[in-house]
Amino acid sequence: MPDQFRTAIADILPSAEAVHERLAVLSNRDRLNVAEFFSGVLPDVDVLISTPGAEALSHDLGALRGIPSVKATPLAGHWTLVGSALHHAGDIRAARGPVRAAVISLELLAGQAEVAATVLATRRNWEVVAVAAAVERTDAAGHVLLSLLGVPVLTPVMLAGTPRGLVFERRIPHSA
């Protein structure tokens, strides 16, 4: 399934702007392909936290997994979590131990939204076990910031910036 999504991204390389625009209007088929990929690789989690723009992907993944999702959003100069699951007791149930969460993102670049979501989850005593990004830019700081927090990044597509534009990452064996 991720091969179809990779092909959709390959069709618009090397333009970073085209990748960003494509992710902003993912087709249902591409979004479901990515959700199915994440459903297969994510560890067991109790809640999904979507970053801005990733709400539909998070909803699809939540439907596949049968778990709720909430949204990390900037509000009045700070980040906050919103969503009906936060207000209905029992919607977010830990299968064992603390609540385990995954952050869902369309494009991991600088990592501000993903780090903010991780911090918000930690404040609720949730354990963030992974960030699931549809596309990861290996030339941006996001992956490094998350690794400093001990949060692994899962992605079906890794892109690297070159002087000629974006290409599929070739320096990391599992990304080619």
C-alpha cells in the first residue's frame, strides 16, 4: 500500500512546494493507504494526537484501530489539545499502564507541532510511543528533536533535500 503513496509523491518530485500542496489535499485513496501502513507498523496505542492538517489521516487511522483521536492546535500563542474524547470519561482507556499515544503528522519538517503534541501528552501523563508522519524530510530538524525526546518516527516516505530539489532518501537503508 505505501508503494501507491510513494508513487504519488514520486510524480511531483523534486518540488518541495508540490509535495506540501499534495499533502494538504491528499486523496481518500492515498490517505487510506497511509493509514493502513501506520495501522500495521504502529505499536498498540490508546489515543492518536493529530497535528494541524493531519486530522483526516488521524481519523482514518483511528477508525482502523478503533481508538479515539484528539488534535494538537495552536491557540492564543500556545498549544493545546482539543477533542471530544478529552471530555467524555472512558473514551480514552489505557489497555495497560499509562495511556499510550501516537502523534500523527502529514509532513515532519522542523517538528514544532510534533514536539508540542508530545509535551502536551506528557503533561497528561500519557506516553508518546511514536510519531507517524506521512512524509519525513531528513534534511529538516524534526527527526533530531524527536529523537532527543526518545520518540521514534515512523514514515512510509523519507525525502532529502538536494541542490536540485527533493529526492527519495537513499542514505538510510530502509527508506529506499
